[in-house]
Amino acid sequence: MNKYEVVYIIDPAVEEEARKALIAKYNELITGNGGTVDKVEEWGKRRLAYAIDYKTEGYYVLVNFQAESELPKELERNLQISESVIRYQVIRIEERKSSVKPRPVRVAPAAPVAEAPVETPAAE
């Protein structure tokens, strides 16, 4: 199973009860198709970076989940159909695998040893 993350923005005009039902609907969609919901964060009402359909605010929801590779496509299809969802994005989270080898320890080259001059017997 792969790890995924979905962020979707709900229209702020949707009432609280309907918004809770919408969030529960998408969580049930994930669990109903063999996935598991790890974490749901409701970021609340925030200002959009740019106006979307003349709306300047939206209710942000972040969901982390694990599922098979077919589920994100089905989730995107359902998010696209909903008129209450302004924008959405599903991202697959890649796990880091450390394949970096540790650097070898550098050994400083030995300093050349100055040799003492060798005395030779003087020729008589």
C-alpha cells in the first residue's frame, strides 16, 4: 500500500453540518475502497491566494491515508464531481531510502621526515 496526502478546499458558503458530512463522506470513500485514513486535519477557513469563481476564502482539509494505487483516481473523480469542493490535490508520499554511503575518513598524508645528514669519514 502506498501513502498519499490529499488537500481539498471546501466552499465557505457550505454550512458546518454539511461540511462535516462532506469530510466524513470522503473518509468513508477511502476506507470503503480498502484504504486506511491515518490523519485528518481541518485547517479551517483561510484566504485563497487568488480568487476562484469570485470566492476569496475557502475551508481547507488535509487527509493523510494509505491505499492501493487505484484509489487516488477514484477519489479525484468524486472530488471533481462535487460542487462544494473548489480545488483539490492528491499527492503520493515517497518514503526516503538512505542509499548514501558514509564518507570515508580522510587520513592526512604523513609529513616527510627530515633525515639527519650522514657523516662520512673524511678522506685523508
